[in-house]
Amino acid sequence: MKTKNESKLTSNMEDYLEAIMNLEKANRVARVKDIAQTLQVKMPSVTGALKVLREKSLINYEKNSFISLTKEGLKISKKILNKHQTLTRFLETILLIPNGRAQDMACKMEHAIDCDTVKRMTRLIDLFERGMMESGKISHKAWKEHIEGTAS
């Protein structure tokens, strides 16, 4: 179930939260210029988005200071990241989409998918990997031929 703040976030705002979380992991801090570079947007756009996220109590932000996620912001960011990772895994493992393309597609799809669907996708991927691939019921080669439509 979505929280009040979570249900009112645009896909752009979700991208900002995800970027802040990733920057905090990588650099221990997030800065406006790093967010702008990560999302390939101009710094004034970042500043505007940060003000909205601060108003929603999802980040701690003051002009000319580091940006950090609040407890609620971190919770939402983790959900977004989980969606992204699950979608990427699905696209790569099940549909055999190359990583770069899978990452791009997952980024677009993560905003439209709900948590229940993500859980179901995770179970499907796990079943496929353990129940089909590892058990030898289907080889990677046979799966690839099936997905690509080249199976005889």
C-alpha cells in the first residue's frame, strides 16, 4: 500500500529520490550538481524538485548544503530501487534483453508498476531460475531460441 507522500509523487520525483539514495550510497552525500549530472538535468530543475521533496518531508535540504533522505524518503526510495532491480532482472533473465537496454526500460516501467506485481515478478524469476534453468528442464540456449523466435 502506498503512503500518502508516495501516491502523490510524479515519476520525475521518484527519479530524484532514487538518484539521491544512490549518491548517498556512493559518496555518503548528495549535492545539487551531482543530482543534475546523474539525471542529466539543469541545476535550477534540481533545486525546484528538491523544494517539492522537502515540502513533502522526503528529504533534508537547505540551500548550499548536502541533501539527505528522511526516514520516509529512504523508505520510498528503497521501494523504487527494488522495482527497478526486479524489472531489470526480469528483462535480462526472462526476456534476455541486454543490460543497458534493460536498465533504460526498467527506469521507465518502475513508475507504473505496483509492489504486488513486483513481488509476483520476483517469484516468477525465482521459479524460472530454480525450477527451469537450474533443474535442467530447459537450457539457456533453448530458452534463448524460444524467446528470439528462432526455435525449430
